[in-house]
Amino acid sequence: MMSKKVPVSFIIVLGAMLFALFFGAGNLIFPPMLGQMAGDNVWSANAGFLTTGVGLPLLAVAAFVFSGESDLRSLSSRANPLFGLVFTIALYLAIGPFFAMPRTGTVSFEIGVKPLLPEGAHTLGLAVFTLVFFAVSCLLSLNPSKVIDIVGRVLTPLMLIFIAVLIAAAAFYPIADFGTAAESYASNAFFKGFQEGYLTLDALAATIFGIIVVNALKDKGVEKRGHLISACIKAAVIAAVLLAIIYTALAYVGASSVGGLGMMDNGAAVLAAVSSHYFGAYGSVLLALIVTMACITTSVGLITSCAAFFHGLLPKYSYKKIAVVLSAFSALVANIGLSGLIKVSVPVLMVLYPMVIALVILTFLHPLFKGRKEVYQGAMLLTFLVSLFDGIKSAGIELTAVEQVFSGILPLYSVGLGWLLPALVGGVGGWLVAKITGKPEGLTVRETSSESAAKSSRVNTDEGTSAGD
């Protein structure tokens, strides 16, 4: 079968699609807060944020395309089928009812409704708003239609235009000079920003987006793995540039706002206050409407994808029942508030993100160690053990003995990257175990069906790779 080369115009469209997938209304809130906290260290902190908030998600998409796997579960099952199942469930829960879905409701409330309510009415207001918000999201997810796509296509450009105007106003008429960095950003601002990038949750969702990219390319007649990877990387670069520009500009907006507006509780409050400062009540209302509607479309997308995944795991429960349960649970979780939700999510993300990074690196190195599952197992196990204690520490639980040991033997442990050396040791150890015990090689990189069929007609099937993981 001939494999078409990808037209430049389609790569641009694909890059714009990737950008739209990653850039949700919720992502608006983290760069401004980082800017406020980092102060005069904003550029260093922003560089760290871009590494994990932009670079890692797009690298994860490329890794998924490179792997040739069909979904996240099959990719993570290279280590072990049970691990693949548990890991995939954990990631879907994180991007679904535990964090990302509730966040769509709380961001909408913080920007659109909270500024209009008296201080004593915030708790009740959040409860009523999230009930209505997720009821609407649930109804739309139960009856998918082109309306959501149309609204999304209109709202994303509107939101970007408004944010661009806001950024321009801040650039030409800054509220104040950059302030002094908060204690957490006073030293190692890059690594603090690196960890803040986890909060976008985009790297966790990247493999789901990878499926969309692969399907879009295959619908265009692209079958060769080389063409798939090349097109994906080019599209990823387009999306990365757009995301980096917007995140950097929003970090600047936050950094220049503290002197005039004071320190806020979260990024949504920063955006609302800055919008009100420049455009008054009308600007705040417009921002609120755009963000709320954009959050609803994001919420519908998350409900739909998560309900479909869990229905596949639990087919005896209908898609509609699962969607209702996910929506109700998200509404409940959302009532801890945006700041509380972010605080609760950090320990979990401190555990999950290093494992995602390790899996991405292993995916690219897969041909080098011939896909031996022991390499995956060793690297992922030791990464998990260290990141688990990082998560426990970020939850405010001190384990002094473990802290002293890890601080003494693990490079970069103090900045949240102590898992790097154990991941390397675990991977090398797994490779040695496989070599010593004579375990067979796994797949190098899974070929597309057309390439595999063509190859099998030319060469003997036992030339170098096995038939499965």
C-alpha cells in the first residue's frame, strides 16, 4: 500500500488542532499565578513551566505515535498488563472526575460568579453553580451534537482574542513592576516552575490526544511510521510555539499585577482582577461568559472520553449511567474550591508525572533495549518508589528518615527530580537481569499493519523481532 506524504496545509491544521486540545480554559489559570509568585524570577520559573507544561505533553504525543501502540493501556502494558490497567485507570481518574473535570466548574465559578457575590455567599454560590454547570455538561454529553463542536470553534478564537487584548494592555500599560519572588521561588525557580507545569495535567492526557492525531493522519492515507512521526513532530512544534507564547505572556501579566492588585489566591482570581482593572465590569462579564462556555465544552469532552473508557472496562454499566455518575462526583469534588482542588491534586501529580516522563523516555529508547519488559519494570518501579515519597512530602507528611536517606544519595532530590537516577538504575538493572536470565527480546517498535504485511512477504518472520509484547 502506498503511503501518502502529508501536505503542509494539513500539518498546520493538525498543529492548530493539537493546540486547541491542550489549551483549555483551565490552563489559563496557572501561568498568571506562577508570575505572581515568581516575581522578578518569572522568566526562569516560566522556562521550567514550559518544560513540563508544553514540552512534555507534546513529547508524549510524539512518543505515542512513535510506539505504534493503539492506546495508553497497551503502551504502559509493555511493563506488565496489570500495571498497564492500573496506570491507565489512575490517569483517566486524574484527567476526569478527580481533578480536571471538577476544575472546569471551579475555574468558571472563580472567574464568572465569585466576583459578583458577597463574601458570605461564596460557599452556597459554588454549590449551586457547580450543580447547574455539571447538570448542563452531563446533558450535553448524553446527547452529543455538532452544537458543541461549533460552540468550541467559536469560543476558542474568542477567548484567544480576548486574552491577546488583555496581554497587549498589560504589555503597553503594566500595572506595576515585577515584585520580589515568594520564598518558594526565591531559589531554584526553574525547578519550582517545572513542578508547577504538572498542574496542567496535559502530559497525562497526551496519549489520548495521540490517538486522535494518529487517526487523523491515517484518515489522510498516511500509513508509514516515518511519515506519521515526521508529521506529528511538525504539528507538535506548531502547537508548542503557540502554547509557549501564550503561557509566557500570561506569566508576565501575573508578575506585573502584584504591585497594583496584591497577591491572589489562584490564577483565576488574577485573571478576573486584571480584566476588571483594564476593561471594567463589561470586560469581566465578557471574560466570564467566554471562559464558562469554554469550560463547559471542555467538561463535555472529558465526560465523554472518560465515560467511554470506563464503559469499555465495565460494559455491564451503560455509557449514560457512567456519565451521570462522573458528572455528579465531579460536582461534589468541585465544592472544595479551586485552591483546595489544586492543593489536593499536587501530591497525586507528584507521583504520576515522573512515571509519565519515565514511560515517554523508555518509549523512545525502546528499540535500543529491544523492548525487554524487565527494563520497563525496573525503571518504572524505582521511579514510583521515589515519586511516592515526593507525593507524601508534598501532602505535608514528613518522613524524616526517608528524607535524610534520599537527600543524601539522590541528586536533585531537593528540587523534585530525585527519581531520575533510580529510573536509570532500574532500567539498566532490568536490562542486566534480562541478559543474565536469557529472557527474549520484546518488540522494537510496533510496525503499522501495511508495513508488517509488506515485510513478511519479503523476509522470514524470525529475522529479529517477536510477534507481540
